[in-house]
Amino acid sequence: MIFTIFKKELKETLRDRRTLMMMLVIPILIFPIIINITSSVSSSFQEDAATKKIKIGIVESKNGFLAKELSQLPEALGKKELVTYADTTRLIKDLKKDKIQLGAYVSANFQLHVDSMIPAPVVLFFNATDLGMQERAQGYMSIIEQKMQVERFNKLNISQEKTQPIVSEYRNIASDKEMIGKLAGGFLPYIFIAFCFMGCMYPAIDLFTGEKERGTIETLLTTPVPRWQILFGKMGVVVLSGLLAASAALFGLFMSIETLNGIDNAELMAVVHSILSPSFIVLLYCLLIPLTVFFAGVMIPIAVYAKTFKEAQSIITPLNIVMVIPAMVGLFPGVELNGLTACIPVVNIVLSTKELIAGTLDPLLVALSFIVMTILAVLAVFISYRRFDKESNVVL
Amino acid sequence: MIQVSNLSKTFDLTRQQRKELNTEERTALAVDNISFRCEPGRIFSLLGPNGAGKTTTMRMLSTIYKPSAGEIIMGGTDAVKNPQEARRKIGFLTGSTGLYARLTPNELIQYFGELYGVSKDNIAKRKEHLYTLLDMHDFQNKRIGKLSTGMKQKVSICRTMIHDPEIIVFDEPTSGLDVITAENIIHLIQNCKEQGKTVIFSSHIMSEVDLLCDDLAIIHKGELLFSGTMNDFKGQMQTDNLTAEFIRIVHQSQNA
């Protein structure tokens, strides 16, 4: 009978446009849309910033050094036009009005400093709200500085090597897979948790509160099917909806990485492909199924208790934040899976998944996380059953 | 046959409900020690004003509510101790019954047939019989949400009768329906009687009661004020008509 109820509830759920939107359409489309918009906006911004012709205002003495050096820089570093100013007051005023995008003040004794081989001061003005301008100025100045440094070494007849006492070489022993796992691995379960919760929400409300509100629950309760079987049939659809929504989101993310060039780096793509192996996906679902059952078990008592769809929605929606915050904790680099974190629901699943992606999993801790989550899921199902069995909750 | 003995139902009141009812009591007695008997091939009517305890009684008979005290025997099965078994014998229909709007009548009837444990062959046979009887063939594959009230009522009847129950419980089955739609229910009740089924229906519409019932009970504030045959009731009337007599009995109990 559980399967009969499951089949019917699934059929009804798949015919509900609102649930379909939340369960499949939005999760599938969200990442392609976000990645498409982000990549097109950022690439157009980068292109724009690199090719943008900027005006640089300069205050320095006639036949100044900086103007000469700047004009000699290749155009590949960005087109520029130099404007001479008599004082910094006017220069700053024009910078504020965006008539110029960078400003430089070279003091009158600049050349004296250069000749005396002591650091020569240059003040650079930029507007931090005009993104990329500070970087452009730093780029120009570092080239000019390097050129002057070489000239100074030559003048002093010193080999550049002699000024460098130590050659430090930093070697990273972590594989790319480990780094992705530890630093960004929490993102995958985070997406799963957020969409899983959203996917569970509408079917839970529709199948419990909705049935009560529409007056169909009475007839169902007069059939010779034990209440626990009715609960399990319905709960199966809630869990499946959550898993489907989360899988759809991951599928959307994967497709956008594959087809929209979400990741440009070929090496990184190879690592991503190696992470997404069938055994990883099976293990991931093993960890996430008890979590989804736990979500369903938390939502169902609320949906059973609520008298209207609106009431259920107003209680469950804020719960979303309560559930997703622990998932965010797992996103922070440095938060590791240990005896304590393995006992914290939601956090333990995020951290276990991170370890799984990095390939550094401790089987005992992952097993502990799984057991903790399974115990909580069973407890949540038991509470759901107690609520569903209470006649005042089921009938209006 | 339905045998109800010393049936009571007490509900726990929440703080909100106590506030609404302006009472300090932690419980409310909805049905107070009532007993009656419904015979096969006869129609029994449970009469009472709004809030009398009719729906609570009907929900206990259909095993949705568990009684606080008393016994219910449905077709020889103790419905309190063995509700699952009793449900196989009961068809339950209320005026406020909702249907799954996203399913078609065919899907809904099939679903309930399976829930009642009817074999696939029997579901097909019963469906064909009921569709012909209720003239449902034309809309059997349309979504229920798109059907008219009359069509939906026919689907409800079909759902109630798919497992050919020996006892039918109707809780205010015609409430909210127009006379034409209500006629389907009246015919159904009469058909059930002809087939020798046990029929109990709750109502506060005296014309319906006069037309259909053989036996009746009057309930008010959870207490049984009268239980007997329609002929007995008519024989001891102190007013001109059934409605006036019903009102008189209710008022008399309030003043007592």
C-alpha cells in the first residue's frame, strides 16, 4: 500500500506547476543563468577595463620625468592620454568629476632624489569607486620602478643577483583535487542542502496541509490502510522531491560548467571530472539521503500541525535559514571534520562531503556523521508519525 | 448492522480554544454516552442542530476518531479494537468531501479501489457498473478540478461505493449542494437500502429525513434526546410537522 500511495502522490505532485517549478525548473536553470550572466558581465568588464582609454593628470615640472616614462609605455598596457595640471587641487577636482581617471604628483625635487639615489616620492591619486584604476596605476609604476632599478644597479656596478640573499621556492604538496575539496568542496553539499530543502518544502505542505485544507484527508483515513503506511507513502514523495531538486541543481551546475565554459582552466576541468566519478556520486547520495529524510521529518510535523497552506509556509520558510546556516559553516576554510563536528547535524554532512571531494576522508568520522544523521532522521520520522497519528492534527 | 453502545468523545482543549470558548475547562465533551442501533436494509438518520455532535459521531463510526469510551460494532467487527478491518466494510461520504483535483475520475477510483484491497478485475467491473449507473463515462478521463459540482458529487459517490461496502456512513451528504445535485445522493441512499445495506446519515434537513429514513435519533450538545423508528417519532409528535417537533425537542432539552 505504501507504493500505491507513493505512486498516486508522485503523480499529483508532478502535475502541480508550482511544485514542478520549485523542484525541477528553477534548480536546473538557476546555475546556467547565474554563470552565464556572471561570466558575460565579468568578461565585458575586464575587456572594458583593459581597453578603456584613460586620462592621466600629471603635476610636475616642465619636461617632467613621469610624463616621459608613461608615454613610453606600450599601448598593450592600456590606452592613455596625459594631461598636465598646474596644481593638485584642480587635478583632484577633475578626478572627482571623472574628467581624468588617474592623477600623479611629482615633487619639484624628484630629480634631486633620483640623482642622490634615495627613494623619490610620487603621489598617485585614484577614485576607488572607479574599479581597476588603482591596479592600472600600480602596473605602470612597477614597470617604471623596475626600469629605474636596473639603471641604478648598472650605475653602481652591482649585479642584481647580489642583492638577493635567499632564493625561496615554495612547493605545494597538496593535489589540485585536495585543494578544491578543502577550499571549495563545501559548496557542492551547500547547493545540495539549499535546493533539497526547497524541493521538500512544497510537496510537504501540499501533501499534508494541502490535503487537510482541501478536505481529502478524511476519505483517505477511512480506507483500511494503516496511518504509518499513508505517512511513509507521502514521505517518500517529499524525500524524492528534495533529492530531485538537489540533483537538478547539481545537473544544472555541471551542464553550465561543461557547456558555458564556467571553468576556463583545462587542468581544473580535468580535476572536476575526476572528482565527479560514479563512486563519488554514490557515496555523496549515501550521505545525503539521511539528511533529506531528516528534512522531510522536520517539515512534516509542521505541515501536519498547520491548518492552512499559508500557515505552513510561514513556519517552514524561516526554518530554511536555520537549516542552511550550518551548511554555510561547513563552507569556511579551516573548519575540519572531527569527533565534535561529526556530531553536529548538517555541518557533519557538508564536512564529510568536503573530505570526500578532497579524497582525504577518515572512514570512521564519515561513518559517525552518517550514523548521527541517520539517528536524527529516524527520530524526525518518529515525531512525524506521532503527529500524523494525532487525530486533532489530521482533521480540521 | 451498526451497534453503538455508551459512546463518548472528549477533546482536549488548547489554550487558544479555551480562550475562544471562554472556559477554564481543559476538555470538552462532544458526545456523551450515546447508544443506538442501525439495521441492514433500513435507513437511520442522526439529527441535530449545528454543533450537536453529529460529525464527531460519524467520524467515530468511520474510525477517523477513536472514541474516549464505548463500543462500536460495524457489521460484526469491533471498530474500536480493529479499525482496519471495520474500514473495509464502510463507505464514507460527507458533504464537504474534497477530491484530488489533479487526478481524473478514473485514476481516483482506481486508487481508492486499490487502497480498499479490491482486485484489479473487480475494480474494472465495479467501475463500469457505477459509471453506467451514474452516467459518468463522458468525463471519466477529465481532470477532477475541471468538473462541475454535480460531476464531482458523482465521482465522490463512485469512490464511496467502489469496494461495495455493506455499511454506508453519510455525514451531511447534501450540505452545500443544489437540489439537482443533492438528488444523486438521495437516489444513492435509496439504492443502498434496496440492496440491503446498512445506511446511516446525519442531517438537519427535516424534509430529507422524512423522505428517506426508517429510524432516527436526535442528538443535541452530545446527548441523545430521542432514538426510535420514524413511526414512533410521528406517533408521539406534539406539533404539526417534523421541523416544529425537532425544534420543540431541542428547546425542551435546553430548558431542562
